Amino acid sequence: MQVKAHHSPRRFDVVVLHPPNDPEALYLKRVVGLPGERLDYQDGQLFVNGKPVTDEFAEQTEDFVWEQVSTALIPEDHYFVLGDNRAVSMDSRSFGFVSEKQILGIIKEGNSK
């Protein structure tokens, strides 16, 4: 695993971040929602702006509709992150959106040579 200086995160990138509710902590989370989007999970399926999107962890994610999380779209320069262990993860469902400034880097998964 390597941490790379980052570009703007892409959907499903794993990032290192300071969560908004604990700026001294470091979390690893997966970016699921991008600026200008709204998300819903229903019956093991991720929907982005109402369209189905494949998410390998969707079946582990409790159903929720966007209005349970926010009344607005994800703001510019902010992201919605979820932990891969969705049932117990402290993530955007509990601490809200993460600004790009709170993201320290993007994890490069797998072996590198």
C-alpha cells in the first residue's frame, strides 16, 4: 500500500483523511459520492443521482435515502466517504461530507514494483 499525493479523488478511491469531527485522527475511507451528486442505497444497490452504479460493498450497506443524510447535493470540493466495513464504519453517514482539504492522499491498492 502506498499513499500518493493526490489529484481530485475519483469514485471508489481509498483516501487518507482527517474526519471533520476529529481533526487529529486519521481514517482510511472509500470515496463514494462526488461534488454535485446525491446517493441512495436500496436493496444492496448504489444509486447516484437516481442511476444504478456498481459498488462491490453495496450489499453490506444499510439502505438509506439521501434525505436521511442531507437536504442538498454534495457541495463543490467535498466528498461522501464510506468505510469498507459498512456495518460499523464511522463515515460520512455519521460525520458528514469531507472537504478536499481534509484528504491527505489517495491509497494505491495492490502491490507496486
